[in-house]
Amino acid sequence: MKGPKQITAFKLRKEAEDYLANNGDNLKIEARYLLTDDKKASTPNYDPKYKTFFPRIWNDDPQYKQNYINLMDIKDPKAPITFAQHVSFFFKYQVGTMYFRYFMWNFSGRQNDSQHRGELTKGNWITGIPFIDSLRLGSQNNLPDSWKSNPSRNTYFMLPFLLGIFGLYYQYKKNNKDAWAVTLFFLLTGLAIVVYTNHKPYEPRERDYAFVGSFYAYAIWIGIGALGLWDTLRTKMSPMVASYLVIGVTMGCRSCPHGSRKLGRPRPSTDIQQRYRKERI
């Protein structure tokens, strides 16, 4: 076809064929990728006064911005965030609330399964030792029976936590290289993920599942700690008595979560099965 060419772009071939059918036979289809955006304006150009090393306070959505202000007690929201405020937020919220709280759920105790947004009554870690919990969460003497009997409430009296610390010490003492391997596993699936994900306040749901790898690593130390405790006690008493003592300690480390009332996952699965009855397994 002589003269200037008219080019019309389509995402789907069917759309091009329909256009061809409606606009004459002197047109043809060529499969070609057309650059419609050179991306020259797609790179953010941040104001230098707001740039800093290790930025932790970053989300400018209004709801999150107000949470940053409340959590960090920021007096002047328009002023640039200082490096000290970034670091403080990292340890206070991202490590303390979004990692260590989950860590202690598994190895110390869990208050309940209500989503935590800074309250003293929802989703905190506990020990089951009243005077320790009272220092952090207020008096534990007059808790309602509904709180005490909540199926999601677990108290391990910090036994798994302490046994894991002992296991860490015992492994480093016995096999330094293996201990470093487990330590890297623990750090890279725990604090490294905290740094990478850069959590904002507050997340739409609890994010404990993101750090399950580090909990597995700590569970290794708990197992080694049980062995190390027995190895230590057997030199001071009968090995049989030492075995019973270690079994007693580890029995106190058992987790008994109740998920029978959590129907968020089973119900969609049931709906899918009912919808595709012929194809279901």
C-alpha cells in the first residue's frame, strides 16, 4: 500500500481480525511489539532531604502515616524523619511487635488470637508467670474466666525459650560449625526477613507465618537443649532420674493450639468441592 501507513495496535489477535473485517481488505495484520511508554518518567525522583540510610518509615498512605505518628510520638509530621526515628521504629515495632512477639508466642505463651494493634489485651505474648506478665500487661489477678479458658491462650512458662537458649550454648560448646549453620538459618529466616519486608503499621492480619523458618531453627536448639540438659544432669544423678526430669521439662513445652473454630480455610474449600462435585477428588 503506497502512501503513509495507518497503524492501529491491539492486544488480542481476535480484536485485530474484527477490525480488519470491518475496515476493508487493503489492511493486514503484523505481529509486532510496539513501545508505547519509554519509561523515562517512571524512576522516582525523591527530595534529597528525605533520603536516609536504612529507611523504615516509608508508607505515605494516610492511614499508615497516622499510625507512624502515633507509634513514634512524632511531633511535627512535616519534618523529615531522622535516622534515629527510623532505627527506633525498627526495634520497637518491626522487631519487637512484628517478630519477637510472634517468636514468644511459640516459646513462651500467647495471650489470645485477637489481632494486636498495640492493645494490652489483644495478641500479646505472655509467660504464665503472673508477676512477669503483670510488669508488661498490668495485673493478671482478676482476669475474666473467658480469658483464662480461651482455647487460643497458651502458657509455657518460658520453658521452651530457656531450653532453646541452653541448646544454643550447648551446640556452640560441642560443635561450633554446626551451631553457626543453625544460627545463619535462624537469622536469615527471622531478622533478615524483618529488614526485607519493612512492615508498616498495622498489617491487615498477623504475619507470624512469614518467620516460621526461624521458629524451626529455634526448635532445633530446643531439641539439642533437651539432650544437653540430660547430658549435664546424668553426671550429677542417676541417668534414669535425669531422663524423667528432662521428659518433665519437655512436656511443659508442648503447644496445644485449637483451630477447630477457625473456619476461614475449610469453608472456601468446601464451597469449591460442592461447586465442582463431578471433578472433585
